[in-house]
Amino acid sequence: MEIPGKIPFFVRASLICMGMLAFVSILYYLRDIIVPVIYAIIIAIVLSPIVNFFVSKGMNRIIAISITLLLVIIVSISIVALLSTQASMFSESFPALVVKFKQILHQTQNWVAVHFHISTFKINKWIEETNDELINNSRSLIGATLANIGGILIILVLIPVYIFMILYYKPLLIEFIHRVFSSNKHRVVNEVLGSTKKIIQSYLVGLLLEAIIIATLNSTSLLILGIDYAILLGVIGAMLNVIPYIGGIIAVTLPMIIALATKSPTYALLVLFAYLIIQFIDNHIIIPNIVASKVKINALISVIVVLAGGALWGIPGMFLSIPLTAILKLIFDHIDGLKPWGYLLGNNGPEDLK
């Protein structure tokens, strides 16, 4: 029987599509296992220089890893405690905010009825139907959240364990990667591993610095405007801002609502204006000099992968999308057949083609 020397294009395309579908399905259905491991790997890479520093001073590797993790846990608990204080103050004043929102809603209802000639009966009926729908959705959401709390707690416990194991078995894992490839590929493998480590460390450090700067700017602007819960809102805004192109829009909504409920519409506009200035500083000064210089991914691909990460893994996937795409670009750039894809992911504008 004669075997064709070349597989037809439609057969190769079908096999690639089937393989990608199977791969994405595995990523989706095993997300509860894969996502914590990826986070642990990324955090372990960031913490690796600290562990190496302690080991270089003659400290036992297990003790060095334990001290590093302990320091990270202490800092994390301190931040959570600070935010919890603000959150408790917010929960205590929540009933007063609800009353204020009802007053604003009533005033808006009267304004709409007068200017658009819509009867208050129709408006009240629409509000009641919307409230019933929101209540039903909220109940199902609360039930799902409570059901997932146990899983979240397990993940929070597992990630430090994963980090410890990855840092401890780091030499073994690197040797395994070397043995997977032939000896003539070791130089390229070392380049990819070194560049991947450098990108993740520099990108996440830059992202952390950006978050600290944005949280400071947000909180300071809200404190100057006299907005309640300024620190909590500022930190939440900085955390949301980490999500490229989308988080900044969501981040300004909450402080505007609080300003509208506790102050006046003028203060809500002032909050919007302050956040626009902060976004301008972030996009034109902070990101180009601290974050974007570390990861060369163009804006179109960034938006697509952030949305795809959210659809695949939810909010954790949105945070992971950019660094994982940067790693993929790095790998593509070192494989001849995949270099065009690396070029597509890169931050190359139309002017670069001239």
C-alpha cells in the first residue's frame, strides 16, 4: 500500500483543531488543579532569588524556603488585616448607604417621570421586577459562593505547599527539563529557562510596584476628596487595575457610587476626573517604564488573552493571561516554525513594517 509523503492541509488543520480543542478542554475541566499549580510556579520563581540569597549565606535550603514563605505570609496577613478593618467599617455603615441609595433612586424616578413622561407606576413595576430578579440571582450566587469556600480554603493551603515543594525540588525539575531534550538543544533550553525566569520576575515585580503606586495615588486622591473608605477603595482599585484594559474601568465605578451615596454627584465626577488623571499617569509613565518594558505583548493580543483567560479560568485566568502569553512568545521566538506566531504576539506596530 502506498503511503503519501505529505499529509494534506485539511487533514493537518483538522488534527490541529482537534488537538487544540482537547487541550483547552483539559485546561477547563482541570482548572482547580492547574491554576493553583501555575500560581505556585510563578510565585516560586519570584521567591527563588530570596531563597538563593539565604542559601548563599550558608543556611539550610529547607530553612531558607521556610523563612521566605513565613515572611510572605506575614506581609499578606498584615495587608488583609488592614483591609479587613476598612471592610468592617464599610459593613457597619452599609444600612445607611442603602437608605441613601433609595433616596437617590426615588429622586431619579421622579426626574425620569417628569422629563420622559413615563408613569411612576411603570417605573415602580420595572424596579420591582428587576429587584426580584436580582434577589433570585443573588441567592444562587451566594449559594455557589458558600459551596466554593471550602475549595478556596483548600487552595489557599495548597499553594504554599506547592511553592515549598517547587523551591525544594527546583534542581530536580531543571534537570528533568534538560533530560527531556537532546544534549545539542541544552543551550537553547537554558536560554528559554533563563529568559522565562527573568521575564516572570521582572514582570511581577513591576506589576507589584505599579499596584503599590496606583493604590497610593487612588487612596490619596480619595482622602483629599473626603471619600469614605478611601484606603479600601484605593487598594481594590489598584488590584482591579492589574487586569489590563478592563480593570481600570471597573475600578472607578465603586468609589463613584460611594461618592454619589455619601456626598453628591459633583464628588462622583471629581472621583472620575481624579481616576482619569491616575490612569493617564499609569498608561503613559508607570506602565511604559515599569511594566510594559518587561513584557512585549501588543494591545490587541493583550485584550484577547485577558478575555480568553477570564472565559477559561475566571478572574484568576485574567491575572495569569499576560505572563503566560509572554512565556509563550518567548518559546515561539526560539522555535523556527513558530517564530511568526511570536512576531504576531509581540509589540510591533504598523510603523515597524515601513
